[in-house]
Amino acid sequence: MRSRERLIVALIAIVACVSAAAHAQTFGFGRTPTEAELEAVFPSAAPDGSGLPAGHGSAKEGAAVYTQKCLACHGPNGTGTPLHRGLVPLGNAKPVKLEESLVPYATTVWDFINRAMPWTQPGTLTPDEAYAVTAYVLYLNKIVGEADVLDQMTLPKVRMPHRDNMLPVSPDWKPGERRLLGNYPGRR
């Protein structure tokens, strides 16, 4: 190895060590949350329904919650506003080839609504409100009826239109197993 190559290798090693040391620093703030704390803030709803809390709601009840907490962003009947595209179609005959429009499990819809909505105060819906709004969104997509009641037992039984056309996110996932988004083999 020539001296120039040795110098470059040495510089790369130094930069790598400095970078690793900077990333390893802690500042004494906070702590790693416990599993119970994570579950309390972010209950995880699996396709089989495990992790869903007690509660219930129908599309009719969901329409009222939607009007109060969702309409400002998603528009009347989920049609959108000048600033928002509206609700993503979940079961249309010719779906837009976006990941969001091909949701394979109704529990995924509930999980997203429960964690992320309303946008201005994510995660503040009660379980009953989350079930009701989920029922309303599924009703708007002609997946459930207006009077159908969704709860921890009925929601996992809702058959999404594109369920059989989906590939599993992680072939080695097992019911009851918690994984964070992106924490599975093959994720790029």
C-alpha cells in the first residue's frame, strides 16, 4: 500500500470512530419506555384482532364523530378540501396503486385512525370513537353497512376488498408479535 492510500484509510478510520463516538453520546435525558407504557400510548392492533381494546361503534355514530373531529380536514363525506385530498379509497373497483388504497385488514384502518387522528391531536380518540370513525370510513367505502357495529370481535372479521391481492409485509410475522414499522427482514 502506498503512503497516500494508507493516509486515506487512516482518515476513514478516524472519521468512522469520531462519528460512532458522537452517536453513542447520551445527554442524561429521559429513559427507554417500558412495554406497558408503549402499549398504553400505542396499542397495537394485529390483523387477527389481538391488541384491540374494548369498545364499539357504528357508521351512524361515526358520522357524528367525523363531523366534529374529522370534517375540517377530510371534508364532507370524506371528499376532501382545498388543502386535503379526502379519504383514501379502500375498496374501489379500480384502486389507485398506492399502498394506502390497498389496505388488506380493517384492523389497519382502525390502528391508523386510533394512532394518528385527528391530525391536530393524534391519539386522542376514545376506543368507541375510533371504532365509530372506522365504521364510518368503511361505510363510505361500501365495505360495511351503516348499522353494522364494529368492536374488538367484529372488526377483524371485516373482509377488505383487496385482502387476497396483498403480499405479507413480513413473511415470518406471527400473531401477537410486536414490530415497529421498518423492523423486519428485507425492509429497505
